[in-house]
Amino acid sequence: MNKHFIYLFSAAILLTTGLFAQSRQDTLQGSLDVHFNALGFLDNREYTAFVPRSRTYSGTRTTLDFGVNLDSLNHFIVGVNGIHEFGAQPYFLKVDPIAYYHYESSKWVFNIGEFPREGVLTQYPRALLNDTLRYYRPNVEGLMTNLHTKYGYETIWIDWVSRQTETAREQFLFGACGTYIPNPKGPFFLSHYFLLLHDAGNSSSLPQPGISDNGAAQVRMGLDYSHKTVFDSLRFDVGGMLSLERTRGVDGFRTPKGFVASAFISYHKFALFEEYYAGQGSHIEYGDSFYEKTMYNRLDVIYSPFMFKHITGQFIISFHSSPGNLGDSQQAFRLTYDLGRKTLKRFKTDNLL
């Protein structure tokens, strides 16, 4: 087993030892609930910089799961998450299982199993985790622990991508991200993001590419004036990015570096989000390919025609600029609907814990 995995797993266990030592406030009454949510998407990409990615992604992803809540802290969730691409046969391209244990207190969250990526790792910059993962790899398969306080949060996670067989390579992602807010009433924040993909090869004795590691890290500092001005959101940050790329026995770590910056502003149904990168090109396996360029700028113009309690619809027009390719664009419409968790039955848990 790779030593990076052992280090991260050990850190996760150490962080979670405090979970079950906290004073419990059990209700001694459990419940069975159901949860339904879905994502509909039409995402047309017109790229000259990356012709293979110049295509249209379209379809729906539908999730149904059931939760057994033993008390206010301990939960077991099982269900399915299926994707259908418009016009495709058979109807479901893929159905992913959902099955995980979920612990949540006032400061800690802990998941182990196959659990949704949404809300867990979706804060990562697209340079490290690209936005098509939301469509085609919606679950994390592994574990995650999160500590959150008024001063920010820290998340550590492991996501198993591929189990080693005679033909399949052993691959897993691990990482950490967090934000520190020294003054909860002030605008300043400091954020970091890190991930590494470890590829250990398959179990075959035949010749094959060597063990490789691929990942990146970003450190950012910024100002967040959301809900402190006339705008609903107003946020700026700047920082640096370092990628880590090597094949063991062939070369050492290559470490391309660059400058990153972003700005987000929203007012009612309209929003603008701009990202900028300048530096050495980086190949990050699960990151956005545009960061292989030495300069990249992306501007998202966002319009949300309806925002209700359970349904949100967004039109997004994106303009991509990179050396020699200034006219790349993207047009997307996404509809998300989440009916929330609905209680089906309550029961006593005195004898279960």
C-alpha cells in the first residue's frame, strides 16, 4: 500500500477520533427518510484550443436515496445515482450506487462509503477538479472528514478511482482543502487546495508504464464582501499554483508554477465569475485542460431566470482566452431540483445504540 495513502488515512483517523468523544444529545428516536434530487444539463463547448473537448454534453442525472437516522448524529444512506444522456440507448449510461455512513455534529462531518461529491469537493478550483466531474463522476468512493468552526473549515478526503486487477490500474485521489478566516466579521480569508492522483499500475506481470503521481496545490488569499454591500456576493482572491507530475524510475517531480486570480460578483439573478492563470503549463489529470496553457482567462456570464426553494435554473455563457485561441466559448443551461429529505417513519432507537 502506498505510503501517501497511509499518511493521509492516519491523519483522517486522528482528526475523527474527536467525533465520538463529543457529548451526545441523542433524541432516542430515529427515523427513515427519503431524498430525491436531480440535475439536467445542456453544455455546448466550442473550443479550438482543445478540439477533442469541443462537444456537447447533455442529459439528466437523477438521485434517489433512503436514510436511516439512528439519532441526531448517526446516519446510514443507501440509494442510486443514474445518468441518461439525451438520445442515448440504453436509457441509463451508468448507475452509481450510493451507500455510506454519515456522522454530523456541530463541528464535525464524517463520511465513509460511496457518497455525493456535491457540497463536499465542489469548492475546488476547476484547475484541479474539472466541471465535467459533476456530470460523469458524481460520487466520492472512500472517506472524508471535515472540521468547521467560525474561523473556517478543513477537509481531508480519499477517493478511490480504480481497484487493481490484471487489466485495471490501482488509482486513488487524496487531498485536503480549507479556508481560514482570522476575523469572522472581517473580509480577509486564506484558502488552500491540494490533491494528488496515485497510479500504481495493474497486477499483471507484463511490461507497463511505471508508477506515477499527478496533482497540484493552490494557496490563495482574498477578500469577501458578500452581503456587506449592495451586491449579494462580492469576492476577490489571488494566489499561486504548483503542479506535481512524475513517473517513478523515469524522472523526478516536475513542478510547473503559476499565478492564479479570481473574482465573483452577483446581484439578484445576474452574476459574473472570472478566473485568470499565468505561468508554466500544467497537466493535471482531473483538472481543466486549459491550464496546460501558459496563459488562460475565463469569464462566466450567469443568469438565473428562476430560483425557488427546490428548483434553480441557470444560463451560463463562458468566454475562454488562451494564446492563439481568443474566441473559444461555451453555452450551458443547468437545472437543479432538490426536494429535500422527507421523513417516512419514526421509530425508537433505545436498543440500537
